[in-house]
Amino acid sequence: MKGQPSSSAQIAQRNWMLENSVADSIDAIFKYDKEEQQMIRNVKPWEKDPHYFKEVKVSSIALLKMVMHARSGGNIEVMGLMQGRVDANTLIVIDSFALPVEGTETRVNAQAQAYEFMTNYSEGCEAVGRLEKVVGWYHSHPGYGCWLSGIDVSTQALNQQFQEPFVAIVIDPIRTISAGKVDIGAFRTYPKGYKPPDEPQSEYQTIPLNKIEDFGVHCKQYYSLDITYFKSSLDTKIFDALWNTYWVNTLCSNRLITNSHYITSQVYDLAAKLEQIGNKNSSMFGEKLQKAVKDGEKLGCEVLHGMIVHAVKNRKMIRRVYDEPNPFMPEIKRKRENPANKPSSSNNTRQFKSRAIPPEQRIKTRLQAVDAYTRHKMMINNYVTYYKGSTTKLQRDTSNDKNDFDIIRENHRFLWSDTEMTESEANWGARLAKRYYDKLFKEYCIVDLTKYKQNVYAMRWRTEKELFSGKGHKTASSSSSSDDTSDDEESVEEEYKNIQDQKLSEEEKRKIDEEVANKASAQSASEIWSSKTAVLEAEKTADEEFDEFIDDLLL
């Protein structure tokens, strides 16, 4: 019948109920007596006895909602609230709802947005006849067990001070998947200044090495409560609908693959604990080794259980392919390829072989299971591997690449104007060629223009002596400037003299700077640091840096 879960789904649901000890349908527990609840809250019996609450009963729907919310957060902590009532020494959780809280991998705190949301949600529930009050909060500890950290203890103590009765529930979604049952814990903190009596040692649980200190410091500030689960007839129908929708995902998933990161982290954590055990003669050697052995046994059992479940599902699915009629596989071929009909290599045991998957389907499945970037790398790797010699198609076209020398050759002019370049000329290549011209021809090139009227020019590079003396340092960048060469010889010599003085002064300044630098380097470190004044090198401008770049390009 449509809407009814299949037999496989019913078996899986029944196993989940047994694993988590969910009781049968109990409708009377959902009855809410407003006067009774108000009387209990007025009497406040929990103030007289810090251990007043002994048990927490959680509905199966509230449990499922909390687990799904914790699982959706992945490695990030999530947070929510629980609604219910008080019954003698028991807190009954009827429903739960998530809070819009941004947590981290190690902590979660509610902010103003979350407080506003919980207020509006509670008012909305009362408006539709849901009278249950908020009786606690829940959050997740992904991968490191169910206990209260220092921040959790502070949060719970604050809630118990102003919102009693209140309970804290912690869920580990990673260990829930790894173990196959919900890893959950319920806790309440002691009043401030209360010293709890010596309690019997609780059941050992695995705590990561980086969390042991936080766990040990605050473990005496709270106590745990027993947790049981129940459901109503309506919960049974809702649970059937939810399970019938999602049980296939559980059947198709592999907990070893889903929790591969968690298993790896547990192995590293176990190795770190073994390294910290220390010498055999130490007093804590036996206790630490025993705890490490328990951690190893727990991890090994979880991995072994996951392997067994995967093997059973794999064998069940393979046999189902050949046992049931398949319209896409002819009857003769189905019987021929059925592993049960093939002869075994041993007379005593019957071996089954996995159904061969076509290479195209295997590659398609592998590509669909990864992200886009990994898929791109895999496709490129396959292309290079199977199409050797065609890798040139994957290389970038470098035919249009140009370096600085190509740009200078492309924009080179023999004579440049001193006026500003137009917008069409003022591109990067033209500016580079202009700066190259200014440094090369105006600083290092000497031109003989005595016969310019006959259209005859002579050019050569200046020598080092001519460069320092200033000879040939004459600006002539256009045909109009060539008329200046007709000036008398005296003006030219006078200009050369001024330039020579300028160059000499620059040379003297350079020598003086070198002498000062040599003297400064000869001073001891104590004299340098004891001096009151310090000469700081001025930062270079963009033009100076570009000039140095041109100098390096030419030399």
C-alpha cells in the first residue's frame, strides 16, 4: 500500500528502536496540566535537593529532530531548546526546536538574534495551544563525547539560576554514526558553593587529548541524568513517515567512508596518548595504559562493526540483483551471470564474485562523487595519460607574449617631443619607450650635429670620463631643438661647464657620502645605539624606482 514502509524499512526502524531503548506508544504522558505545573514551579523542590532530578524522558520525535540538527552541523557545534514539563523527579521533553546560532568547532553561544527567536517561537507555540514550557537546551559535541565544557557549565548554571527547571543535553553526531546508536547525555550543574559527595566512578568514555584538561577541571561541577525515550501513537505515524523517507540513505551509506576523518583523528589521538604514558615505573602508567587500551578497543569495535555491516549490505544487494526478475536483463543472461550458479573453486565453500561494473559507469560514478575542482584535475590527468602527444592543446598560446624589450622596439622613436603625449599615445608601452629614450639618449648618448644642415649626424656612446665631465649632455629631442645648435660656441661651452660643475658636485657628494658611510660602519655597535641622532634613508619615490629599473635593464 502506498505510504506504508516496506519490510526492510520496518526491520531497520525496529532495530533502531531497540538500539536506543524507545518504549512503546504512551499517549498519557503528553497530557499537560497547567495548574499542576504552576504549583510545582511555585514550590521549587529542586532548590532543596541539588540531586532532585534523576531522569530525563525524551520523545522519539524530539530525539530525531535533535540528532538530525546536530548531524546537519557537521564538525560545527549547533544549539537548540527543548519544550516539556516536570513530573516528580523527572523532566519530560516533548519537542525541540533549533536556534539560529553560529557556532565553532569547539564552542557555541546564543546571541541577541537567538534570544529574540526563542521568545517569538515560545509565544507562537502558546498561541496555537502548545503550553509546554522550555525545560532545557541541547547542543552538539561533534567527535569528542557527551560532557559539559567550561563554557557549557557557565551557560547551564546561568539557566538554572533564572529559568529553573532546566537541563542540558549533549549529542555527539559523529559518534552516533560510528556506533550506530545515539550518543547522548543529560546534565545539571550543582549550585554555587555546593560540594558534591564522593560518587562512584562513572562509565569510562573516550575524551580527545586536547579536551582532557577542560573535561577534568569541570567534571565535579555537574552530574548526569538517566535518559529514556518514549513515543505516542501520533509519533509512531510521524516516525514511520520520516523513516520511510530517509531509511534508504542509511542503507546506501557507508559509515567508514562518512566518518573517515573521525576515525583518522581517533587513531592520531590514540597515538598521542600512548606517547604521553611515559615510563613504566611511573605511578600513573597502568591507569593511562588501561584507558588507552579501552580507547583502542572501542575504535576497533566500531571499525569492525562498520566493515561487517558493509559486507552484509554488499552481499545482500549482489544476490538481490540476480534473484529478482529484472526487465533489463534477459532470463538466460541473469542465470548465467548469477554467482550462485557458477562452479566454486572449493568443494566445501561457495564463493561469490562481485558483479562487474562497466568502466564507463565506474568513471562516471567516481566523477560524480567529487567536487568540481577535483573532477577537473581527474579529467586533465586522464587526458594527459591516455592521449599522449596532444598536451600542446593544454598549453597557453605564447605567440602574443611580449617582454620589455619587445615593447621598447615596438614604440621606439628616434626623436621624442618634450610636450605631453596625447591620450592615444599615452599608453604603457609608449611611456616605457619614452623613459628608455630619456635615460639612454639624453644621458648616455652623444651626438655631433655640426653638419645637420647636410642631413648628416654622428652618434656614439659617451665614455665614463665624458659622462662625469658632462660633455655631450645637451637636450635635443626634436627638429625644432636642432636650431639651438646654431648658437655660438660660447653658450654651448658655458652650458657644458655648468653641467660639468653639476656632475662634479654630484661626484663629490657621492664620495662624501661614501666616506661618511665608511666612518659609520667603523663605529662600534654601542656608539651607534648610544648616539642621539639617527640618519634614516628616505623612501624612494615611484619615479626613482622606475629609473633604477631602467638602469638595471640597460646595464
